[in-house]
Amino acid sequence: VAGIKRMVKIRKDYAYGAQMNYFNSQNLVGFTRTGDREHAYSGIAVLATNGEAGDKKMLMGRKFAGQKFFEVLSGTLQPVEIDEKGYGVFSVNAKIPFCSSV
């Protein structure tokens, strides 16, 4: 799998806190981890597709309001700004996973 070493490091460094799953689509799935106090800068959004490009509105939590999340696997997508309610609209390119962190 392309980028597997980077994905493992990202998971180790940022994938902490409560998990919210977004499995309401057959070809476009995602999840967020809201971070915790023990791991500085933790919190992550993951979106993947096995088909066409797409996007999902996902909850990161109010503590991230106003912060930007950056796509860290390919760096080709625009940053996602988290709104005042803690949501961001995350996008993914066709057949390429999106993984972001603060």
C-alpha cells in the first residue's frame, strides 16, 4: 500500500480520543478522532474512497473551531477549516485516501 509507513506514523502520533465513524456510503467512508490531553496536537480526520472523489461533513469537536486541517498524504487538497460547531467538510480525490491533522 502506497504511503503505509506514513499512515502508521500519523496514526501513532495523532489518532487519539473519541472516534466518530462515517460509514453511511458504500464507496466513501471516513472517521475522526477528537484528540486527547495526553497527546499534544492529537486529533485526526480520515476519509477514503474506492471510487470517485467526494466529501463528507465530519465532526472534529468545538475545541478545533477556527483551526485548519491539512491533507498529509499527498498534500494536494486545500486545508479544511473547522467551523464554530466543530465540523469540517473534508474532501478526497478519486481512489486516494485523505488523512489530515492540525
